Amino acid sequence: TYTTTKVADDELLEGKIDEQYATSPHLDLEKYELEKDAEGNYVIPANATGTYESGTIQVIYYYEEKDIPLTVHHYIGGTETPVPLKDGSVAEDVTDSGKEGEKYTTSPIEDSNLSDDYELVETPANSTGTYTGEEVEVTYYYKRVSRQVVINKYDEDGRTSLEGVTFTISTKENPQTIIGTYTTDSKGQITTNLESGEYIATEIEVPEEYDLPENPTTEFSVTKAQDKVTLNITNTKKKGTVITHYYIENTETRVPSIDGGVVEDVIQTGNVGDIYATKEA
């Protein structure tokens, strides 16, 4: 649909009849571009060049409103590095375009396509808006998945918190390299943050009255699907033994019992630190 709305001032050329004239379009307009045909070629009016005739010759160039380009980036936070995708490739820029004043909408990479090790930082303020100016650029930033990891250390009763239990944490891929050493606090807890991956927590030191577990390692994973990782681990107290002997004074001869025999030793076992009591024969 053609209109008579001007995109630039008219230009007046004058010459004598039968002299040649030539016109040219404006190709530097900010918001408009010369009309193109179906093959993408500029449409030049048939009388753009010619010979002056008697009267006025009108040469009309028609222009279309320019498309404003839209580019959407998907970068690792703080960089211009494209974020990895689940299939091993990286995210490519998404391009679109629209006319001045039209609305646009963009979206982040879906979790089903995004690498399991990354998640969206936040939705940019211009993720939706209106085409204005010469170009619209929207950048989504992504970060490595990181989750809080809490280790709760308990006595074997599963309720009493144990302070002073020390763990090392390493990756399952490289268990010899320790990435952190942590000790439980007064609440029997260790709290840290770890990026997504497979890990090993190894118990290396316990309070004096407790035994290290036979298997001191606990494997765990940090994934995007988790809000927090919680490990509940218990310890068994060391066992102690009390033997009560019943001897005749100044000997190691057992004292006779009422039934004609001797009073045998009494053996008691219990947890280190627990109170014990003996009794007379």
C-alpha cells in the first residue's frame, strides 16, 4: 500500500527540454529503506533518469519502514562465552526483527536443552519490550549450578549432635585432591556450598570417646534438581570394659561363695564416658 507521507524533503531539478536528468534515492535514512522487490532488489522508478519534457516530471521513490534487528545472547555470567548445552554444543545467538513500535518477547534456554551444570542467573529487564532505535540486544546470563551442602553429625542415637568431627571433601573424579577440610560446629553441623558434581566426604577425626566408622567415606551428588544437599551421619562410641575381681585380701585367690564355690569375676562393658557401678560379693 503506497502513501504520500514524506520520508525526506522533495528535491527539485531543473533543465532545458531534451536535456538529460538523473535522480537517486536516499539510502541513508535512519528508519526507512528503499522498497525492494520479491528478489530483494531495490525498486527504482522507470523515470528515475530521462529527458526533460515540457511541464513537470514527478519521480517518486517509495520507502518501507526498516526492520529493527533483535539479537539474543546466552552467555556464561560475566563473560561473552556462550553457555554449554546438554548435547555438548554451545548456545548460538537468536536473531529476529520487527518494526518500530512493535512488541517483542524473548526467552531463556529451556532446562531440557541447557547443560545440567548451568542455570539462569536472572531474566534480563529487556527480555520483553518494544522495538526502538537501530537494534535491540538482549543478554541472558547463566551460572554454574551451586547448592548448599549440610553435613549433620550425630551420636549413634541419631539425636545427639557431635561437635568436633572433621571431614575432608574431594571430587569423586579426583579423590586424592582435597577441595576443603571442615569441622562440625556446636550444633554438629558443617555447611558449605559446592558446584554441581560428584563428591566424597571423608571422616578423618572424631572426639576421643568415639570411633571412626569402618567406612569413613560418604558419596554424594550436587545437581540442579536439588534445593539443598543434606547428609546425616552417625558415630558409635568406643566401648570400655570393667572387670571386678573378688579376692581374699593380699592374694589373687577368689573368695569362697556361699554355695561352696568361689565368686567369679564380673565383667561389664559400656560406652567410653558412661558411668559404671560395681557391688560387693
